[in-house]
Amino acid sequence: MEINISNLPTIKDYYKQYDLNVSCFECNRNHVADYDMLISRFNGDLPIEKLEKIYVCKECNSNDAVRIRIALKEVPTGVYPDHF
């Protein structure tokens, strides 16, 4: 089964709207990716899933244990309804 990469979310789809949280499960390093660096280093059309496979941890040089998750930049504020 072949994956159609044209339907996968890309770097530019999330450009500065969301954080891309990068985690390395080898050394437990976590950081938020810099979009400007990603755009200059990789093509903005690169799917996040593919970026995860080529991203290398600066701490331990692992690329097998790196995971990228898309997250809201800010936690939503406001009054939440009471749930009974």
C-alpha cells in the first residue's frame, strides 16, 4: 500500500499557527521547532511525517527516536461549562 504524500500535513500548513514539539526518546530532549529554520533548511512542502524521519536530535544525534507533535501555541482561555 503506497501512501499519498500530497494529502499529509506539511510544514507550511502549520507555519507559525501551531507549535511543532520535537521530542527525542533516546535522551529525553524536548523543544519547540523553529519554523524559520525548518523553512530555510527544508522545503515548506515537506510533510511533517517525513520531517520526523530525517530530523536528527542535536543532543544524542539519534534520528530513530525523534517524534514531532503538533500543538496549540496557547492554551484556550475562557469559562468552561460545568459538567454534571
